[in-house]
Amino acid sequence: MKKGIKLTALLVVALLSACSGNKEAQKIAAVEKPKVKLALVTIRPVDQTQDYTATVEAEVTNNIAPSTPVRISKIFAEVGDRIVKGQKLVQMDAANLKQIGLQLENQRIEFSRIDELYKVGGVSKSEWDAAKTALEVRETSYNNLQENTALLSPVNGIVTARNYDDGDMYGGAQPILTVEQIVPVKLVINVSETYFPKVVKGAPATVKLDTYPDEVFEGRISLIYPTINQATRTFPVEVQLNNKDMKVRPGMFARVTLNFGTESRVVVPDLAVVKQAGSGDRYIFVYNNGAVSYNKVELGRRMSSEYELISGVENNSQVVIAGQSRLIDGTEVEVENN
């Protein structure tokens, strides 16, 4: 009788243990189902802007120097001076100019004599031609030497370098002065070949400078290079700033923004984007009917806390923005209410 009671008690304990085990297993299974938060993503117009970095350059840079070595008599400008076109900047030694001038005057007298003789038949046409040519050669030499004795500025600008002093012998290694035209200035950027059909001369460009962090400067595309660099798959584009107030100077670091219009794109929160370990690929978990799929995406530009998507997620999809760490492709999930 006692044995029967013991067996019954053991069976009861076993049944209770089995029931308890099933409940625990169910609880564990329920706990193991990952919880996620979702966000609905839709298509909307996105500005197709691209940012580039550049260094400000002078529109024109002129090196002021004679064509041959000669002594410097006087320099009339200093670094920082504003210069106007045609202004005399340097006077070189004029001894050679005076000598050539005297030779030119004698050549003119000689030609006048031969010309008078030619008119009365005293010399042949070939002799007249030779005298005329000799005079023209001498005049060209004089004019060239004159231009290399009194050095004038070919542009309006500012002196940015002075490499000699009065009395120095110019040797040709460096220019005497450098004059840069900084009204306007230019910036050269390298644009991806994919945008080649969209870049238009005269189109606006937004420019920001580290020197003036709170200001935005408006520029225009002034030059588009016609060929693509095979190594970088980019092409140079020049952006011009009028710089009438001369605030912008060559050498300043700039950021240039070009706007190529708008495109309708799916936009997702940055929290939805997952980087695959060991590669540069980006993925997003998309929720559908209680489970998630692992979608590879192509990102466009970042806009604050959102990304433009080029591909990978359909319009009106629900994407996971929290709880991705325990997910794989096809995982069943429990959605948390926000």
C-alpha cells in the first residue's frame, strides 16, 4: 500500500515538473524572439548637391621680369601694393637701350638717304629692300629692349612677391615681382564624370571659406574642361567669384557646393543603416509579415540624421531602426511600439 502511494507521488511530481518545464521553454522561446523598432520610409524630392574642396587662386598671375639678365635700376612697388594696368613697376639699366637708340637713329638716316636715291634711280630695288629690312629689324630690337627696360603691369592686381632690391643683377631664376589679379578669383574643383552632362557654364555655385565661417559666397561656373582624367574619372571645373571687395585672397581653403537639381529618392533614418563587418557594404533590415530581410543598399548623400538611398529599399517600406544586433536575414521579430 505504501509503495503505491510513493509511486503515485512520484508520478505527480514528474507531471508537475514536465508542465513547469514546458512553461519555462515557452518563456525562453518568447524571450529569444528579438524586439525591434520600425520606421516607415517614403520617396521625397532630394536636392542633388555635391561638395568639393579647393584652394582659392588668382584669376591671372603675372611674373614681372625682363627677357635677358640686366641690372635693376629701380623697383617702384612693394608686396601688398595695389597695381593698375600699365603702371610702371621696374626700371632696368638703360645703357643698352640708349646704345640701340643711337644705332636706330643712324639706321633711319641711312634709310632716308637710300630712299631718296631710289626715287631718282640711284640705287636698285634690292638695295632699297635690304635697307628697309635692316631698319625694321633695328626698330623691332629697340621696341623689344624698351619693353624690357621699363617693366609695366599687364593687369590690375596686387603685388604678392618681390625677389630683388634696387641695384641687384637680375639673373632669371625668379621674377622681380609677381602681380596677381584677384578681382575676380577662381577655384578649380574635380567633378565626377557622372555629372559631366549636368555641369553648365554660368551655373551658380555656393562657396564657404574657413576664413569667414559665417558667410556664404555666390560663384559661377566659368570654365569646364572638355576631357575626363582617365586615372581619376573626373574633370576640372573652374568656379569664379567676383571678389569686388577683395575679401577673398589666393591660398584660402574653400568648400564649393554644386546643385544638380532634384531626384525622387527613398529617404531613411541613419539609425537604419548597418555596415557589414569587413567590407564597405551597407545594409538595412526591412520588416514584412513578422520577419525581416537583409537588403543591401546604395547610399546617396547624408542629410542631417537621414540618408538618401539610390537603391535597395522600396517606397513605403518599414525598416528597423533599433534592435539590429541580434538579427539575420529572415529572423522573426516582435515589433515594439514607439
